[in-house]
Amino acid sequence: MGYGALAIGGVDCRDAVAEFGSPLFVLDEADVRERARRYRDAYHEAGARMVYYAAKAFISTAVARWVSEEGLGIDVASGGELAVALRAGVPGELILMHGNNKSMAEIEVAIAGGVGRIVIDSFDEIVRVADAASRAGVVQPVLVRVTVGVEAHTHEFIATAHEDQKFGLSISSGVADEAVRRIVKLPSLEFAGIHSHIGSQIFDAAGFEVAAARVVGLARRLMAEQGVEVSELNLGGGMGIAYTESDDPLDVAEMARQIGAVVTRECTAAGISRPALAFEPGRAIIGPAGITLYEVGTVKPVELDGGVVRSYVSVDGGMSDNIRTALYDADYTVVLASRISTAEPMLSRVVGKHCESGDIVVRDAWLPADIVPGDLLAVAATGAYCRSMASNYNYLPRPAVISVRDGACSTVLRRETLDDLLALDPGA
């Protein structure tokens, strides 16, 4: 290992780029597994029946096997994510299926695969799932996703429990009650419980406290008015991670303890038995375990008002492999990865190579003033919602994903090639 280079999982970043190319997503397998165990243990201690890994953060057969081997189920939100989980050998009963517009084909595959929970998101889905289950000759357990009117402290586009959005059935309007009433009348469906998800990148339990109170109120009403017991309460995911030094997420064990205590208190006050709990962490497990390596292509100083100079450091990726900065104004931490520099820091903006002025990877950073083309930069905490949201904008092939452990590298997803892209074009 060369002096001064960043290493992850015992692998020199320069060696990884030399073998797999750049940009490159790097996952620390041991870190993913350790975080999966930590969430499993903390939430089981808090009363969870199941902890699911949220596949939307990032999924591959390797990752599915890692988290499954560490005792987690998997939450999928499409037929594609379901196919990966099943191909990885994850037992169907450990899979939960989300989605606000599941196709009949997706529902049929889920039922054929023995998926343990399907989350109902509309009246239309009640009919579809009941029909598919009836034709398959099974009774399908379902959860009803509800909106509780809570906006977690997060970006508008990733807050998912206020009323004016596409997910779930409203508690306040009585729509959720009606969904349960319809489900329990259908012999091919089993009402397993309620699902509530209040958002993403949440740093404290306050939002969960309000959500729990409203969901428990629904559970009490269902028992009193319909004689229906809510045996399971899935409170979703959304636990935040540190992208920069200013981020201060709550410790996982403390977050789990606080949420469990809130549910217990609310159920005691309502005079009902506490349901078994379930949770769906994704970002919190895979996010911190990943970095993205880029190669610097150009460095362009730009004089701003007042004589301030900002250096635009262009790298060989951008919004096609990390859309979060453009989409959510997300902040990241970036460092020089291929060597040590003692140069003075310069105000920098790390940008991509796409034909968009908004193609920004890290908006504000201090990088060494001697950064030159060929240097490698590492952007931290990119394991979640980067490769999974990647595109081929400007016909850039998507980067490889590798795992590192004990000084060895393995391919998780190979790098796309131009031949891969052209293979989709019948005129090529």
C-alpha cells in the first residue's frame, strides 16, 4: 500500500481504481454487516418482530445475501428489487413488498414467491392483491400503509407522512379505517397490521412519537368499531446518517429504545396490547459503508464578487452517479484520496462532466490548492441512493460497484460499457 493514499477495507484506493476504473463505488462489506447486526439487535431489543433492509437504498445479490445472513429481512418496492432478493436466495417470508402502484404482474410474482407481507397503498390494490391471492389459492398477509399527517425534519421530497402526497391512506379522513374494513371481509387476505413511514434522514424520535400516537389511536378505533386487532405495527425507516460534520444522528440503540418506549406508552394509555413492531432501515446500513472514487479532470479557478476565488474541480462522474445534490441539495464530505498534501486549502466546488450547470457533486468544500488532473477524490457516505438512482445521462455508462474486505476486492456490479448501452438500440 502506497504512502498517503486512502484505504478502505485494507484496499488502497489507487489500486482499486487501477483495476476497476473510475468513477468507482466502494462498499466495505464488514461495515455493512456490522451495521445490519447493530440494527437487528437494537430493534429486536425494542420489541421488533422483524427488521427489514430497505432495498431501495441499494440492492444487489451480494448485498441481499449479506443482510440476510445477518438476520434481516428485505423490503422491496418493485418487481426488479423483488427479483434480486429472490435470486439471492432470500426466503419469501422474509420479504416485504412496497409500492404505490404495483402492477398485477408484480403482485402475482410476489405471491408466487411467498412474500411475507404486501403493503396495501390504495383501494385498487386491495382488489388486485385479493384477486391474485385467490387465483393462487393462498391467503396473503397484508399491511395497510397510512398517512399520519407528520412531516419529519427532512426535505419535502422525502417526507412521506403528510397528507398531500402519493403514499398511503389517510387516518384523519377515515380512509384507512375503510381499507381495513374491506380487507377483513376478503377470504384471500389476512390483515396483518399497519404501516407508517414518516420520512428519511431523521435524526431524532420526535416525529415517531407523534406518528405512534396517531397510529395507536387508529388501532384503538379499529378494535372498538370493527373488533379488529392490529397485531403488527411497521414504523418504516428513515433513520439518518452523517454526511458532514454538522450532521448528528441519534445512536441506533437509543433511537430504538425511544421509539419502543413511545409505542408502549401510547398503547398503555389507549388500553390496548402493544403490537409487534417492524422497521425498515436502509440508508443507515448501507450509506456510511460506501464511498465514491473520482478522478480529477480539470481545475478551473473562478473569481467571485469581492475577489474571492472558487476552484471548480471537475471529475469523471457527476449527476449520473449521484443525483442527490441536484435533487435534494444534499451535502457531502470530500477529500483528496490518492496522496497527502500539505498545500493550503482552497474553496472548491466538485462538479461533474455532464452538460448541466446543476451537475454538482459537492457544493462547498476545502481541498488542497495543489489539486491537479489525475488526482483521486473520495466522496463519503455514498452507499445509499447513489448507484441505485444512477442514470445514463449523456450516455455515460454507470460505474462499477465493488466490495472490499480484509484487503481483497470483489465485483458487486460490473461497470457498464458503451456496448451495453448500444445493445438497447436496434438501429446501432
